[in-house]
Amino acid sequence: MSPAAQDTALSPFLAAASGKRTTHTPVWFMRQAGRSLPEYRAIRGEGSILDAIKQPRLAADITLQPVTRYGVDAAVLYSDIVVPAHAVGFGIDVAPGTGPVAEQPFRVHADLQRLREFEPETDTPYVLETVRMLASELKVPLLAFAGAPFTVGSYLVEGKPSRDHLITKQMMTTEPQLWHDLMQRLAQHAVASLRSQLDAGASAYQLFDSWAGNLTQDQYRDAVLPHSTHVFSELKRSHPHAPSIHFGVGCDHLLELMHSAGATVIGLDWRTSITDARTRLGKDTVVQGNLDPSLVQSDVATALAGADRVLADNANHSGHIFNLGHGVTPGVNPDVLAAVVQHVHERTRS
Amino acid sequence: MSPAAQDTALSPFLAAASGKRTTHTPVWFMRQAGRSLPEYRAIRGEGSILDAIKQPRLAADITLQPVTRYGVDAAVLYSDIVVPAHAVGFGIDVAPGTGPVAEQPFRVHADLQRLREFEPETDTPYVLETVRMLASELKVPLLAFAGAPFTVGSYLVEGKPSRDHLITKQMMTTEPQLWHDLMQRLAQHAVASLRSQLDAGASAYQLFDSWAGNLTQDQYRDAVLPHSTHVFSELKRSHPHAPSIHFGVGCDHLLELMHSAGATVIGLDWRTSITDARTRLGKDTVVQGNLDPSLVQSDVATALAGADRVLADNANHSGHIFNLGHGVTPGVNPDVLAAVVQHVHERTRS
């Protein structure tokens, strides 16, 4: 075990992720590193995030910025869910202001040739260098992440951000074998990516299935769940002590199914109340979330009132990691987020 | 009772809406009239829908087109949810390809002056002329509709279509009195609009709260539900026999709350299974829905397989109105929708 890992072994984040009592409820924010921070805009430069993360010192500094500013209880690697697909040469980029775009989307079996297996050590050595830097510099746990096979697959199939994922749903319905092969390959990407980040010093990981909420229960159960379950079970085999978080937006109708995929922690968006989640999934369920991101877009009083409702909803349960219900948006005032962190820490200090 | 209303009193649509046995499961599609139909594109012309509906013969013909083509069991008035706000001079239009836009959004109390009470007989006589034409020409019931106070209000406050409704949520949180006054006024618009359509010959009505699914349970309960409840109770008072449908997208987490607003029928999007809805709301709950709209974007076989899953989910319950889980998108092939109507009719014929 590395010295850094020892330092963080009893951190509030890792304790809460295992449902253990902590000195205070840990807080981090999805997309806490990024455009909402002036210090990010000062060093980030132009161009795709996929170029920026090729500079380990830059990526590490961006990852550290919100930890320094907010005093959050976890760092989250500055990266993107399409990194593996980009690195193996599929032909996908992240267009600033738009999101992932692929000129030649994934539509037929031959497209699998552009999507070989992902080998993190040789395909993205710079990511692992960033993780190692951070593991030696951070005083809080580093969170690895990967995109879930469905959400990454939807970008590959649609070729751009989509609201309804029509082509993706058509493929899973009319070409189940092609869809299955795509999901298997992307599950390999997620497993390899997460394992390599954990081996390099990350302490926990989150699987982002951000757009799964657009699916019916049947579609999710048949075409998606087996592949996300595979990711968690593979990671549990290689890294049995690393807490895992499973997150999606608008997934209230999929809560039981997503929970069955086997993660340690279920991430909730603002639509699902924490009380409801524990009623449905079991009273000891460890949850992450779930302040409505719109409530940190206004003044401090509004944000703290919202945070208090989340804390009341959690009712002093030890298994709670405080977060927003989705990522921080670029227009957020960092002072509001700083006030939320301080407030949650003070209110929950034991 | 007019002759037209007598003719439709025992229609499958009206029977199912009351949970009564029918000769077959009735079908209609949200946005069945519109860009997906070549005959619509042939007569519609350019410009805003708000101008098109000022021509009663044109609006009636557009309303009739899908009834003729598909043999659906209900017609739905060709109109828009912002018609009342536009008619009282708020300053909102529907930009083709974009949606509702207001140059001066609703932000302060003085904006209420641009949003006086709605008087359908003098503000939109052409709408009522269209309804009267249709009531005398149609062989199936005509469905009236209105936007729910929240969804219309979100357009007025944001000034354009929005994904996250940040400004709207800020207003309901930080300026509850201003929000309440806005909702009260928009509830008056909805009540007046629906009453006038029913008086002119419509047989049932749907309240569209399309974007309510973006709210937390607390936000919906405190800031929205009282106003939608008011609309349904006012209509029940004046038109006790007209079935009502309450519809939103992504509202699985709000299902019990929306149901409590008092509509006869709960509209489900594709995320909520019919079985789940009846487990949660009561076994005799009348539901409308809920084929995933993406499944009618492909071939006939895909659409019919999806329709069969919806019918299986409903399990021969008499209280079912077949529909998509959201509106028909412009790219849909009308032949696929026609096949769905025929298939559902044949499969459920008693």
C-alpha cells in the first residue's frame, strides 16, 4: 500500500462509501474541476479536453484546484468518458461547447474494427502519470471514473450529443448482436480504464451512465444492465476494497435495476429522494447526492436551504456522500459551492 | 347535448377513459397532426403555428388529417399550449424549429400586467370556431388541451425552450409570491381555455405538464401541484362528465403526486411501466400510453413488437388508451403509425 493510500484509508469519503460513521458528511461535486473556476480558465487554454489531458502536470493541477478552493473530501480525475474510445482510434473528439462528436458514427459490424481493446498503459500513459502525481500530492482520496457502456455507446452510435437516442435504441432493438458486441467492447474499455487508474493510486471509482434514464425498464434490463453488471463484478474481483458509485440522471424508474448491478454506492439525481431510495433499496443503502444543481445557480441562502433539505432527507444516516444531483454547470459562482461545502461539514460534524 | 356529442358518447375513447369495456383499445397519438404528415406539409404554409390556427378551416383540416389517415379513436385540436398567453398580449411566439420564445421573459411583478386574464370568446374566437366545425364534422371525440401552469410558466420565465429550467426553479424558490401569482394567472388561462373548448364541442381534455419531470418532489408538491389541482377541480365543477388526462415526461418520481391532482386518466411516458403505475396508484387506474417514440422511428416490425409489449404490460385492463410516451416526431413514417393503429385495434378487438 502506498503512503498516499494509507493517508486516505480513513478519510470521511471512504468511510461513508462503506456506510461507516465519519467525522462529517463528505462532499464532492461532479465536474468540480472546470469552467466554473476562474483558476481553471486561467490555465486551461483552448482546444479539446482530449488534448489538455495529454499534459499530466496540467491535468493534475486542474484536478487539484477545486480541492484547494473548496476543501472537498475527494478529488476527481480531470478526464472524459470518451478517452478510451478516442485513444484506440475510433475517431471521436470532444468539441468545446458541444460535447462528444464522431464524424463516422458506429453503425455496422465493420465499425468494431475502429474500436479495438483498450490498453491503458500504452494507449494513455499520460493519464496514469497524472493519477500517480495526484496520488502522491493529494491529502484526500482520488476518484477514478469511466463512462458506462451504454452512455459511451450512445455517443459512438449517435455521433453527437442526443436528446432522445433514437439511433441507439433502434440498434439495441433491431440489431441485438451488433449492440451486444459494442457493449462488450466498451465494457472492456471501462474495466481496463478503471483498473489502471486504481492501480496507479485512485481509491474509488464512479461509473457514469448519465443517459440511461432515457431507457424503458425493458430496454435497460435486456440491453444495458448485463454489461454494467459485468464492469462492477470484474472490478470487485481485481479491487475488492475499492468503493464504487453507479450514477445516472433521471433514473428513478431504473433504481432497483441499477442498484442490482452491484456498486457500493448508488448516485441519485435530485428527482429521487434519499428516503425513497432507502425505502426501495434497503435502509442501509449508501447514497450519493442529490442537491438540485439549479439551487446553486442563485444566492448562498438558496443553496444552503436546498442543502439542508438534502441533509434532512438523509436523516443522519452514516451512508451519505453529499453531491449535486448532476454536474456543476459553467455559470456557477464558486463562492456558492464553497459555502455549501462549509455548511454541510459544519452541520454534520460529530 | 349536441348531436355530435351524442354520436361520440359511447366511443371506445370515452369508454376507456372511464375504465369501461370497449370494442377495442382506443388509440391516438400526441402531435398526430403535424410535420410527420405529407398532407400537413402540403397545406400548412410557413410561419408560426399561432398564425396558422387563426384560420379555422385550415386548423380543422389539419386536425382531421390524422383521423382520416390513421383511423385513430380521437382527434386532438391543432393548437399550442402558449395560445392563451400569446392571445392576451404577453409577447410570446412559437418560432418554427425552435419552440416558444419571448423577447421579454417573465421576471418581475410588473410582467403580470402583460398577462391579463384570458377570455377565450373574445381573445381567440377563431379557436372556438375551429372546435365547432370539428364537433359537427368528426365521427370520433375531439380532445381539447391546455398547458399546465408550470410548463407554460417555464416558457414565459425562461423566454425560450430550456433543458434545466434554472431561472424558473430560482423564481419558485427565491420569489414564491411572484411565482404563485404567475401560476394563479396561468391556471385561470388553462381553466378558461379548456372550458371554452368543451362548451364548443370537445368531449375530453388533456393537461400537458411536459416538463414537470425536471422538478424534485418537494418543488412539485409545493410550487406546482396546488395549481394543477385547481385546474382539474374547476373543470370537474363545470364539466363533471368530461374525462381528463394529466401528462408529463419523465415523471416517474412524481407519479403519486400528479395522480393526486385529480385527473381521470394518468398519461405515462415510456419510462413508467403500466404494471408499476397500477401497483402504485391502484389497480383500476386508467392509464394512457406509453410506446417509446423511438420505436416508431424504424420499421413496422420494431414498432409492432414495441406495441405488443405495451399491450402485454396492460394485461387486458379495460382502462387503457394507447398512445406514444411522448409526441410524434417530424421524421416518423406515417405508414408505421398506421400499422400500429391497425395492430392495436386487431389485437384488442373483443
